Amino acid sequence: MSLKNTTQDWGSLARFLHWSSALLIIATAIIGLTMEDIDVPTVYKLHKSLGLTVLLLVAVRMIWRLLDRRPAYPASMPKAQRLLSDLAHLALYVGMIALPVSGWIMNSAGKRPLPLEWFGLFPVPPISGPNPDLRHLAHEVHEVGFYIAAALLAVHVLAALKHHFVDRDHTLSGMTPGVSPLPPKE
């Protein structure tokens, strides 16, 4: 498999960035939804480190997306569906940036900002000083943004499954290792 994308398939780097981001986002979400019940400082630190890693990966993804072509949409895909796909992907990218940044701001803007370290390896500087109003806004963006992003992710997965099982095109198999396109309907 090529590192770069082809006209039909995503390359190995795009696939790696996609699936590693997906796994990190799911892990971060699960931890975020349960960490208040667990209330162990290490779990909060892990959630923050994973969020920062997602932010770093999305930056790499965006750079790679600028440098490498994307595979063509299936020829049978209507223009309106292509536009919706582009808008949904843009919204997913906004979420992958807004959620970690709002979490970083929440951490920075508290009365006594907690030290933020990436997996305990090095400190991450605060984005702002203490500011209760900014912290509250960031918290709202983080919480509401999570549910919007979760809905978008569900639509993303359902659309990929629709392309595979209903349309029987190359969309899912082009991004997923080990998945072959289904034969066309007769």
C-alpha cells in the first residue's frame, strides 16, 4: 500500500491518521463521560493528554490533507451528497479542534489552573490566565460540542455503512484496511 492516496483509495498515512484519531477520540470520550464518577486525578490527566494528542493528530491530518490529493467520490454519488459529505467532514474537523482547545482553555482559565502535562513528559503552557467567565464558556463549548461531535460521528459511521452495504461503492473499503468492496447489486 502506498503512503500517499490514490484516485480510489486513501494511502497508509491517511488511514493511520484516521483510525488512530478515531480510537483516541473514542477513548477520550469514554474517559470524559466517566471521569467525574471515578474522580481519580490520573484519569483526568489521561483525558487531557489524549485530548492534546487528538489536537496534534488533527493538525498533522490537516497538513497532510493539504499536501496529498483525496480519492475521488464515487461517480454515482450525487452532487448534493458530495456537498453534505464535505460539510460533515469540515464539521468533524471543527469538533476535533474545538473540543481539545476548549478543554485546554477550561484547564487554563480556572481560579487555580492545574498544571497541564502531556502524559507527564513535559508541561503544556496555559492558553489564558484565570478567568471564570472564559472557563464557563469553554466548559459549555466542551460539553455541548461533545454531543454535537458524537452525533456527527454517528452520521459519519452510518454514511460509511450505507455506502458499503446499500450503494456498494468503494467509500468504506478505501479507508478501512481488510475490508473489500461488496459486489455490485444485480
